Amino acid sequence: MIYLRLGEAMANFTPVSGFLGGVLIGFAAALLLLANGRIAGISGIVGGLVLPKSGETGWRVMFVIGLLAGPLALIAARGAPFPVEIMAPLPVMAVAGLLVGFGTRMGGGCTSGHGVCGIARLSPRSIAATLVFMFSAIVTVWLTRHVFGGLVG
């Protein structure tokens, strides 16, 4: 099993694949912006499928299919999925998912929209949002691991 823990993740540090993944994400975001004039923010793309505007559904569906096709292609090439153990109970994951959804609505976007696309466009709003995302993540991890003693995971 692969445990998603900091010590083990750092032992498997892979800068080349991380760099290549970042290049692909940046290329895809730039391509969507240049070809479609749209920001590659996942929450906005998926949210636009809930109440679609005329002519907006096709590219959004294709984008989501592409997000799903990548991992499926990796599983097919590898012959098996990566074993992952979820270390949080289902109710905690459900609450966390709802909080993330609420946060993306409140913050006017998600980490992909603000962090990848917004920072690349030097958007002050996106830079501020990304700093808040990162600070919140650091505090959350520190609290759950050091104050609450890992009760959540």
C-alpha cells in the first residue's frame, strides 16, 4: 500500500516527473486560454456544467473527460491502479469536500484557476487567494498532525 504521509512522500521525491507534470498542466491551461479564451479553473468548469449557458457544454464536458482520461490511461499503461489507503473516515472526507466546495465559491475559484492561471496572469486577486490557500493548508496539516494528534487521519 502507498501511504500518503510526508516522510514517505519525500523519500519518493521525483523532480523530473513533477516538472513534466507541471509543464503539461501549464501547457493545457495556456492552450485553453489561447484557443477558447477560458481559464482552466476546475471548479468553474465543472460548476458551469450544473447550469450551462448556450454553447458552453461541449468544451466543459471534453475538459472533464480529459481529466478522467489521464489517470485511466496511466492505469491502463501500468496494468493496475496505484494502491492507496484512505486514512480518514468517510464523514470527515464528506465534510472536507463540502468545505472545499464552499471555499471555492467563496474565493471565486479553486487552486487551479487562481494558482495556475491567475498567478501566470499576475492577477493580484489570484496571488492573494493562492497565499490564503497555502497558509490554510499549512495550518490545517499542522493542527491535525500536532495539535489533534492525527485524530483525523
